[in-house]
Amino acid sequence: MTPADLAAVGLRLGIEGPVATVTLDRPDVRNAQTPAMWLALGEIGRTLPDDIRVVVVTGEGETFSAGLDRAMLDPSTTGQESVVGLLALSDEDASARIEEFQRGFTWLRDPRFVSIAKVRGYAIGAGFQLALSCDLRFVADDAKFSMKESALGLVPDLTGTQPLVAHVGYARALEICATARVVPADEAVAIGLATAAVPAGELDSAVADLAAALVAPMEGVVPETKALLQGALDRDLDEQRRLEREAQVRRFRALAAAFAG
């Protein structure tokens, strides 16, 4: 997609060497999200250059994302696809359309790179789920997370439920989702939801330092490591040992080729 195409749905994509930065750029509505934005996010993931090793996701201004644009729930909204428009579809077609929206979130798990959510202010609903889609969450000390879907009579459907349970456990995930309460930055770090919290003025430099550390190892090391860790708890030990061996053989081959070159 061109920069103009992305701007039309409230997104920016910047690439500096091996680091790509995706910015939600609708600060006038606190970076509220739309179906068009989700589809564009999926396209960014599909077309991202192969040499990208870190993806940073952030929001313009003082808020990461206030979640779904409420206009998308208004039947009178015209000129763009709305969430309420799903009601006109069959159950099967509505489910298939939501699956397309979910691709705007799932690409951030790709083992080719490490994804970082850089969160200031509120990450609500879809904003919370976008942050959860990333491998790491570095947050400002004013960050606040909330899964607001239950307050709207909905459930989280943008791939946030699995990572939330993985990070904080079933019982706490249920409490956070069912009550729609706010989780502040200090609690998010304490329960494993956020990787680290820093003063708001230091967030940019902290994430830049993290990105630099992630691209420092020899190319291929971090993706192999990420692939090993993803799903490790769902595998038995023999399967995990096999994957470790195979990955290490590939690393030895890569090192030998580098030394020979």
C-alpha cells in the first residue's frame, strides 16, 4: 500500500534499516480503529520486506489506541465498512469477514521479526488486543489497559484472548475481560502483561535501545529463537528437543558459511 493509502485509513509505516514502525495516526479520535485499518494492517504484514527484524507498533500522540471507533457500531455510518454491517451477512460470512480483520493482528506473531508495542496512555479493547499481538510491550508509566468489549455486550475477537491467558493466567484473564476494568502500568508489569514500564519521556529511547539490542545478534538468530519459544509449552519435551537440535544445526551451518565467506 502507498503512504497515501495508509494515511486514508489512519496509518503510517516508517522503515529505517531493519526496523519498521507502524503508527496508528488518528490522534483526533485517540487512534480509534476501524475495519479498514485492520485490513490495511494485514496488508502491511503481507508485504513487509524480508529484511525487517523488528516491528514497533505505536500510536500518534498521547494515546496508543482507544479501541474500536464507536462510529463503526452506528447503523447510520456510511462511506466505509462498519462492524454493524456484519449483521447483514450470514453467520458463516460474518465469521469469514472477522477472520480477515484478525489478520491485521496475527502477522505480528511472525517468527521473522520481533514485534514491540510501544504504549502510551490508553490501550482499550482493540488497542489492548493490538498490544497483546506483539511479542513485547514496553509502556509509559501512564499506560492503562482495558478489555472493554464486555461493557459493549461483545467479546474480544481480535486474537487477544490467547496471549492474555498466556501472560497472566486463566483466572486473572477472565477477571480482566469480564469486568472491563483498567489495568495500570505498574500492575501490568507485575502480572507479566507488560515487559517494562518507564517514565513517559523515556519511552522512545527505551524502545530504540531495545530494537538495537534485538538486531545486534547475527541475522537469523532471533527468528530461530522466537520460533523455538512460540508454542514451547504446547509441545512435549521430545518434540521441543528435536526442534532445538534442528535449529542449532541450521545455526552451525550459517556460522560456517559466514566464516568461510
